[in-house]
Amino acid sequence: MGMKFIIFAVSKFMIMKKSIIAVALLFVCGAVFFSSCEKADPQPQYQYLATFYVGGNEGYEGASIYKDSTVIYKLDANSTISGLAAMSDGVYACGTIWDMTAYVQTPALWKDGARVDIGDVEGTFGNMVNNGTKWMCCGNFKGDDGYHGVIFENGKEVFRSETPVQFLCMDYGVSGDYYVVASDDKGLNLWHIAADTGVVKEKTPVAENDGDYRWSASSIYVGSVNIIIGLAKTKTTSADSEAFCWLDGDILSLGADCVVNAVAFADGYYVAGGSKVTEKTEMGIPKSTVAVQWVNGNPQDFSLGCTGNSDVRLLMNWQDQFFFQCVQAQGQFQICLGGVLFGEVKTSELFGVSCWDATIELVPVK
């Protein structure tokens, strides 16, 4: 039996990670939310039951998927998982299988831990997005002239770029269209692709490479009005880098020696999750990190309760009702609800969180 994540009270968006507690509180009485400190409030009739699916990688052991605190699927050896979607008909995942002998990368899709046939192709898959009725993931498939960006939706290829380009991350828009961060030698662009026709409606410049720096993107979040992208600007001659957010055309710095892994909007704020590098090797490679969450560009330490290096790996704005953070630490990952520690899962020392999804249902209080 794994732990159950029960949400007993509406938790507004917290600026900082708070003290370690077992659960956060949300009382639901009919259709009205009440404060738990009001003596006249009736007893709660319903509670939310949250189930988290968390994917991560364990080196040569391959990737695995947790359901709450229990491993439910071990994926192929030498596999990495980069995306996950918990749907009504199963748990889908995407990633890459690495042949270290032949130096070949094979893109892979899984349903409930079993491989899904996508044909004989070389390449990789990136993130996966779930909009409630459909899931999609982006990737890069090798062609005769280089790698081409692809989009899969519900297991089928629905788009492939005509020219070589790398798709780094993507999200659904409110209309159902696709928004993809694409990379080439010149830099990064935001592609808006019509979901019904596969036509590229617009390409918006995001960041331009130069001789000293190159840009990369880790994540994108498309809100009802705004779009935010998590960026890294890295020197071409070293590992020195700086974290940024692209917000509707503006590039905003989060700080040198920082890494941004995930971005989102919550309660009118723009939020980024990642880490601050506190110590480097002689080669400039990060050695020690501290988990950080930025709210409108302001950093907060998110390492409370973590052992060793820590990192805010993932953010989730679940239907504008709950805001979750996933924090990676040594031998564990933590799930936070609005900045309050919600659950802690012990893992192997090698396990590194890379993706997640959640299902949340309203159930009567017994």
C-alpha cells in the first residue's frame, strides 16, 4: 500500500516552501469553500483525492514510473523518460532508448509500461502534455538531411517539420493549437502550429545565438493570455550559464549560475522552478545546488527538508485549482502543494525526476 495524497483545504499560492507537514487542508462543503478556522462552518462533506504519477531515470537501470510512493512500471534498460500523461485508458510515457555501443538513439512511447510501436526510426522524444482529453509529445527524428521536429498526439504522428530543426518543448494553447520551442544554429523560435491543419501559423523569435553564447529551452507554459519559456544562456567555451524566462517577447534574467527546469503561471504570478549552483568543479561543472523557486523573478530557497543537492524539477498548475511543485533531493523527491510540503517519496540514490502528471477526484468524506 502506498501513501494516499488527500487534499483537505484550498491552499492559496504560497510564496515560499513552508515547514514540513503531512498534508495541506481543503474543506469542500457543497459548492462553497470555507475556512477551517471558522467555528460556524459545517463539517466537510467532500475531499479531494490526488494521485501522482512521477517518472524518472536511474542510469543504466533505465527509467521507472512511480504511482504515489510505489514503482508501478520499470521501462526498458538504457531508457530515459521525458514525458508522462495519466489518461482514462492508461498511463502514457515518452522518452529515449540509448544504444551506447552503436551510439544510436531510439525514440520510445510506452503505455502502462509496455512499448508502443512507432516504426523503425532514430531520434529522441521530449516533453509530454495532457489537456484532459488528448496527450501529445514532441521529438526529433533523424532524416537524410538531419533531425526534423515531430509532434505525436494520442500515439500518432501529426506534424513533421519540412526542414531540419530541433523541437525542445511544447504545450497546448487554449484553442487546442500547438506551441513549440524550436532550435537551430541561429537560436530559438516559438512555433504556433494549427492543430486541425498542421500549418505553421507563426514563428516568433525568442533568442539569438552569437559566437560567445548559445541558447536552449527547458520548458514552456501557455496560459490563457500569456506565454512563458524557461531558458538557459551558456558560454560556448565553458559550462558557465545564466537562467532566463522569455515572457511574451521580453527576456528576464533569473541569475547567473542558475538553472530553470519548469515554468508556469499561478494566481497572476509567473513562476519558475530550478536551482542555484553553489559550488563548481575546476571544469566549471555544477557540483552543489540548492532548490529555488522564482516568483515574478524573485528567488526563494526551496531546499527545506532536502538532503544533499536539491532542485525544483517540476511545476504543475492543475486546472487553476492547485499549484504543485516537485523537488528533487538525494534519494527522494518531495511534492509540495502551493509551497507546503505535501508528500515525500524515498527513491534509489540514482533516481532523478524528469516528468509527472496527476489525477484528482472529488470523493465523499467517509
